[in-house]
Amino acid sequence: MGNQTPTATSLRILIVDSYDASRIGLALMLGRVPAVAGCLAVASDEGAVALARKHRPELALIDISQRGPFAGTLADALREVAPDIRIVLTSRCASSAPAALRATRASAFIPAGSSGPATIRTILAAHQDESATPVPVAGADGLSDRERDVLALLAGGATNREIAAELHLSAEAIKKHASAIYRKLGVRNRTEASQRARAL
């Protein structure tokens, strides 16, 4: 994993996740990344705001699975105490991404099933203000939840084999999903699909 994570920058990450296992797991994983200076992990919104006020982390990784419409409220509260903080969302439900991205003005969305390296790449890209979120906010209403997951990973640079492994599908199924995505978005290949996703 070391050669997949740039070390040109260091950041402090605030992990906000109601699930103990995923919160602790993310903190352990990210804590081993050379580019990460430290992780703060908390379950509650109130605790997250208190930690952000005290430590001023550069990035907040927020699981929105149980927060629903309150995700935007939390993001606003974090920006009030740490104005430069960047927001990255995670969720166990990919269909919640578009509304959540709008509500929180997040830099990126990490879909369920993303691998460790893919998660790290997305977080570092968001911190460096690159195009980190591969989930379209609008203009792709015809895509199914599974197609949105495939597009997210595709636009993040994953190969068909990597996408298949992360989504527990066959490579042939990924090809079929990709073809459907190209047709629905009106693009010819994965490069154009990635560009379209980032533009949207």
C-alpha cells in the first residue's frame, strides 16, 4: 500500500462514523498512510464538532448511512469551527450520494465496497483539491444504483478487474454495466465517462 499513497502532504483526518468497527478500521488503515499525520475518530455529531473545534483537522470523513438529511447540518457545523475543512462522504447506500453531495457540498463520495487503496486515493485527492468524487450529482438519473457504483470506481481509475473484485461481480458483468453507462451518458468510452462524471 505504501507505493500507492503519495507522501507530499500530511493531513489530520476526522472520522465520523456511528459504527464502531468501521470507524476503528478506517482509523487503523489511514493511520498507516505516510501522508496522514493523525486520525480522530468519533461516533456522534456533537463529538465531531468538539474535536474539529479543538484540533482543526484538514479533512472530515463522514459516514452518512444513518444521518440522512442531517449530514448537511453536520457539514455546516464543522465548517463553522474549521472553515478550511474538506468533507468526504461514505455510505452503505450508493443511491444516497447525489442528495448528500449537494447537501454537504462534499469534495468526494466513497461508495460501499471500495478497497483500501481506492479509499486512500479518494481521500488524498480530495485533500489536494483534485477531482476526487466520481459519483455524478445530476444528469445521470437513468443509472441504477449498481451502475452508479461502477461509474464511481471507473472514474476513480479502477480497472474492470478491480471493480469486479470490489463489487463482488464477474468481469463480464462489469463490461455489461460499463456499456450501459456509456449508452445512458451518451459517451463512447471510460475516459469520456470519467470526464462526464466529474463535470456533473
